[in-house]
Amino acid sequence: MASRLLMWRVCSVSVRDFCRRPVPVSPSSSYSSSLTSSPAVQPFLMRSLPRPLLHTRCVSFNVQDQDDFTDRVINSELPVLVDFHAQWCGPCKILGPRLEKAIAKQKGRVTMAKVDIDEHTDLAIEYGVSAVPTVIAMRGGDVIDQFVGIKDEDQLDSFVEKLIGQ
């Protein structure tokens, strides 16, 4: 009985997900215009069509290695906030989403690089990171400003705006 119930749930989820996929219809056919204008079909089409991407440019990214850091941070045309953090750091988990929110408000004028100090100790040593979270603002490969610890949203917004304004 339990195996039948499990199988039914697996099959129903698969069928439900399959049904939500959009049906490719060419806009020039008369069938497609009658199909899309039907009030019974419109809720299905609205639910199944992908939402447009709000930002095509990546707001934040994880640094993979020294070469990735050089390419995406030092050689970046945009100003970059570098967030040195660690998985075990409680304040880092609080600051990370706040930073991403402050960066998102700038609509592509600045990006954020996330550097895990346990994986990239060499970068942490190179930039003098002695405590986490440490945030360094960089432009053209030069360090513009930095802070250590947690900041509230207003302080982060002014920190990011100061980086863009320089």
C-alpha cells in the first residue's frame, strides 16, 4: 500500500510538471491566435510561460581561483565589492544578503565578488583580511575603501554609493 502511494505521488508530480511546460505555437497560425485568445487557455499559458529576466548581468559571483579573481575583479570595468567570508561565520550570513540587496539597488553599476577565506587563504592574506566579514571596495584593481563587521542597510547603501561616485 505504501509503495503504491509513493508511486502515485511520484507519477502525479511528474505529470503535473510536464503539463506546465509551454506548448510551442507559431504566432502566425490561426490555430495559435484562437488558442491564445481562449479565456480557458490563458491562465494556463500565463502560468507556463517563463518570466522575463530582470537583470541580464550577474550581480554577484563566487570567486573560483586566483585567475578568476584577476579576470573578474582586478580587470573589471565596473567597481567591485569583495566580500571575504566563511561558511562558519554567523555575521557573514547576516551581511551577505544585505550586501546583495544594496548591490541590486544599483542596477548593474557595481558587482560583488564573494571570497571564502577557507578556500582562498592566499587572497585573504594578500588583502590583509584578519577577521570576517571583511568587505573591500575596488575599482580598476585598486582598493578604494573597506570595512570589517556588520553594517545596517543604510550604511551599506552609502558605502556602495560612495564607491560608484568616486
